[in-house]
Amino acid sequence: MKTLTALFTAAALTLTAGLAQADMSKSQIDQLVKDGKIKPLESLDEIVMKLHPGATITDRDVDNHFNKDDYEYEVELRDAQGQEWDVDLNAKTGEVLKNDKDD
């Protein structure tokens, strides 16, 4: 069952990878990583998945809300019990800014 969950998680990450680029192109995100302004998305996903083991990421996005050097990684996910969560991370440090149930 763990293997099946891992496969579904990997598939979901692959399918949602394009969603992270809704506001930014892949090349913009890659450049931010290269410049050290944000962590790689895979690294940020690992932080999110440690908060909610077995969950599936349904949407993700990199946003710049405050100033040009301050990025947030915003993730929506569904846990194994079907509960939806909103998790926001500081995209540079990985600090958890928000970890709330989506009511």
C-alpha cells in the first residue's frame, strides 16, 4: 500500500508540476532557484509532505506578495482521510507560515 501511495503521490506531483507555473514560468522559477532566492520545489514539497504524510498535493504555486525578494510557496493538499489543507512556506527558508485545514 505504501508503494501505491508513493506512486499516486509521484503522479500527482508530476501532474501538478505545471500548476506551480500558473503565475510564473518554469524558467522564472528555475532562475529563482539558481539565484538562491527560493529552494527547489522538490525540497519544499518534502517539507509539506512531512507535515502531512500520505497526502496528495492538488495545487501549488510560487507567489510574490510583498516585495520582489520575498516568495511564498503555497500548497493545497488532501490527506489520507480526505481533509483538505492549505500550507504556505517561505520559499527561501522553508519556514512554515501557514498549515490550516481548508473548511
